[in-house]
Amino acid sequence: MPNFANPFQGNVPRIMTQQELIQAIRLDIAGELEAIFIYDAHSQATDNELAKKVLEEIRDEEKAHVGELMTLLWQLDPAEATKFSSGEGEVKEMLEKLNITPTVKP
């Protein structure tokens, strides 16, 4: 997990406020992204096929976790969801200008 200041590591001594929960979810997302990077690096650094397969499967599970957490974050903070959508729109405009067909729909 990233080494950010996190007052909610371990047992949470009280119920978090909405803002604290949003911050905690962002930290969770950062942790999942870090895990993806680490599992992928370990997979690339071995020629052991079993280890490679297991590490890649775990990496892909972490990617699903990012999607779950992002969806939760957007529900908890609709204003943030709007910002993400705005960024998505900007990239779509760039793709159109460059006459590139999008390969995936987020």
C-alpha cells in the first residue's frame, strides 16, 4: 500500500465522515494501482510459467478492484465523477481529431 498519511489503517476507532470515506477510497485505489504495477513487474521478471500465470491472474483481479472502487467513488462523490467524465470527453475529442477509433469503452 502507498505510504500516504492514513489515519484509517488498521482498526477504525469511529465512523468516518463522508469526506474521510472518500479519501479512504482514493487511498484504496492507489493501493490497488501499486499492486497492479508490482504483480506485473514480477510477472515480467520471471520465466517460470506457473508463477507468471498466477501473478498475471492476481494482477487482473486488482484491475477489477480498481473498477469497483472507482464506481464506488463516483457514487460517493458525483462532482468527482463529473471531472472524470470531462477528462474522458477530452480524450474522445482528441481521438476524433486524430481520426482514431477508440479501442475500448471505459
